[in-house]
Amino acid sequence: MSHVENGEWVMYGLPWNDPGRIRSWQELEEWIDKVGFVPLFRNEVKGFSVEEHTSTRYWWTGSRKEDPWEWREIIAANRKVAYGKFFDGKAGFLSLAWLPYFANYRRNGYDFDARWQDGLASRREKRIMDFYLGEDENGDAVFRDERILATELKKKAGFGKGGEKNFPGILTGLQMQTYLVISDFRRRENKRGEEYGMAVSIPLPPETLWGYETVTAAYSEDPQVSRERIAEHIRAMYPNASEKDIDRLVGK
């Protein structure tokens, strides 16, 4: 949902002195694990976001202690929950208890190599995933632990000037399908080794971080059953959420 109202950017959070306000990245991580999954920013389901459970005072200040925008970097690197663009192409968090259900539904039960073989993945998606997927001596799929900045991945996968188009969109789509998550953030370095600019994400397959068995633990379940689990969890937490709004966040 757009945060621009009357030409101004508006944030929706709790007062600084609200006792229910999330006050640290540790509290946020614990809350995510408790509620199961949550978008980062306000959306159509009122109250269903990190934004609405934190104060607006320190967003984008760069304070590692107080800024929820910085907390997302810390939490992604801590790897106790998954971070990525999981909700209508926008950022959010998944607990490791709920990640398998999202993976089963969003992938429709397909590992990426099987999706490609069945003609369901695009060539541009494969160019990115080929960087992370390989085969062992028995021909079985393995996941490479290639921790590079998304800006470098873009070059190595052949996107950019004179190459493939829409790298951000393809990368977002792979996160929506849970084939990739954001494992960390780092700043770029100049020739003198000095960091500069905004932090850049480091994508990785979730299997690299938590193991294949963890990520695919719900594969035995029909993907639509997993989808209904997710939707019902939102209904239970937010009874006023409309089916249209749930469909937008979860997918149909």
C-alpha cells in the first residue's frame, strides 16, 4: 500500500512511549518467530507489518540500535528467520517453522531444476539460479554457497548493458517463489577497500542456509493445503482481513 498521502511520505507506527512497541532487533526477531510471518511495511491488512509495531522516530536514521531498517540487515544475517520479498513482491520475514509451507505453496512442489525441466521457469530465472546450483559426482543437485552482492550477481548472470533485462524483477520473482532469500547485506568497496554507498543484499537459496530437508519439509502436502494454512493463519490473527487482501499478500 502506498505511503504517499497528499504528496507526503507517511509512516504508520506506535508512539515512542507505547508499552507494546518493539524496541530492538532482538524483540523483533522473537516477535517474527512468534507470529510466524509478517511484511516489513504497512499493507492492506491493518496491523500486519513491522512498521505498525515500531515507532516511526528512527526509521532510516542509520542507528543500528533503534532503526528498524537497520534491524532487517541484522536479522537477515542472524539467520534465525528468513528475510526477502515474500509478500506481493515486497519485503517481509518468515519464521523457519513457516518457511516450508511458503516454499511448498509458492514453488508448487517444484525444486528449481525440476521447474526448469518442465518448462515452467524462464531463461532469465535460470541464468540467476545457475550461479547457485550445481551437481555432485553422482549427478545430484547441490547448492553452492556463493555469497556475493546482488550487484555482482547481476553482472555474472549476464544482466545489464547489452545483456538480459529486468534483473530486479527476476530477482524479486525468485524470492516470491522462495528459491532465493536475502542472507546478508554489505556495502560496496572502492579500489582502496573503503566501503561506500547503501548496503547491498546478498541473495542465497534458503537450502544453503538451513538445509534441503528443512526448506522442503512440507513437500508431502498438497501446495493448496499449504496455501490455505497460510491464509487461515492471517485470518486468525486479523479477522477483519478481506479475502481480496489475503489473496494479494499470499497469492492465488
